Amino acid sequence: MWKQKRSSFAIITCAFLLSGVVALVTSVIYSSTVLAFVGLSLLFWGALVLFVRPTRYVKAIVLDSILSSLAPIEQMLTDLNYQGKAIYLPPRYFNSIKGGAMFVPFERKLVIPPEEVVAKGKVFLENPKGICLIPPGLGLANLYEEELGKNFVKVDLNYLRSNLPKLLVEDLEIAEDLEISVESDVICVRIEKPLYIDVPEYAQKVPKSFNIIDHPLSSSIACALARAIGKPIFIEKKGFSNDRKTLEVYYHIMED
């Protein structure tokens, strides 16, 4: 479906531009003012269709609404003086494979609660002290599984390296390019021009406004990695390149 939409978009754009060029050339040969106006009009509409990408704009608006809903949670954790990094837990920590949980320690320590404690479904935990939340990228991670027709629990890291880039770039059009590299227990994901970069007011919110709660896109990849690897994952560091067009996220694989 996504490929058909892109093909139709390209055909319409080429038709406008080619017809405009033909009309302009013909107007010069026959000195026709009418054909010149027709050619200019077709070129104008071709350029307009080429540069206006309504699909990505709508996606960015949806993404912005998600970010807005996450802002109060980020503010709450900041007010409660939470210092730890969010740790994404693999499916064995909870009952539903399609579910997900991330644990945010109160202190700036990488600690993981026991499986039986997380399975109880409590939000605030005491030993270790922290909070269990639904990851902001859980819905996207579930979408990845549906689109690929795979349960990530039953695949490995190599499968994600081979299939996530194509899914996010070609099928879902979330980014222009995506590269996954692995070195020991660190996975680096480079995302070129995520969709929210196209709309400056959305890009300004990422990643400065979210220090504890991760952005839905980087969070969704963390959820997918935790499912496939079967171990807890946390985001070691993240940031944009100097031109703010490439997002680099470093995921660290933890031992239980």
C-alpha cells in the first residue's frame, strides 16, 4: 500500500512537470501565448506537488500530539527528582508479549527490579526505588511487528538490522535513512532526517525537552531491541549531528 502511494505520487509529479516542459517548448516553436501560460501553470503545479508532502506533515502533527501528552509525565518525574535512565525490560518481565514496561530508577544507578515484582503491575516500586511506566514507543513497536508479520521475541538482532531500516524508511516513511551498527554490548542507530525534522517547531522539542522519557521513535527501537535480544536495554546517549539532520542513539544491552 505504501509503495503504491509513492508510485502514484511520483507519476502525478512527473506528468505535471513533463507536460509543462512540452507545453513551453511548443509555445516557443509556435509563438503561442496560451501554450506558454499552460506550460507555466503545469510547471507550477508540478513543483507544488513535489515540495508539499502532506503525509509527512500529518504524521508530524500526530507525533507532536504524542509529545504533548508525554510532557506532563516528564515534568512529574523531574519534580519528584528522579535521576535514573529509563531501562526497557524484555517480555519475560510481564505477562503480555505485546505489552511493555520501562523502569526508571529514582537514583542515578542502573538497577533492575526482580521479574516477579514487575509482573505484579505496580507503578511505584520500593526495592529498588523507582517507577514502572508504559514506554512511549510501545505502540510503534507493535506496529513494526504487525507490518513485518513477525513476533520480535522469536527473532534475533540480525533480523532487526536487516528489516527495520527498510520498514522505517521505505514502508512507513518515518526517516530518510536508518543504519544499525553493533559493537560488543552497544548498538548504535543512526536515523537520517526523522519525519519531525521537516517541521521546525516539532524538531525543537527533541531531544532537549525529554531527559527521562525518551522520544517515541528512539523508544520504539528500544522496545524492539529488548524483545529480540531478551535483555534489558537502556539508552546510553543520544543527540543530533551538527546540522540537526541525523539523530544518533546508542543503546546499551544490560545483563540481568
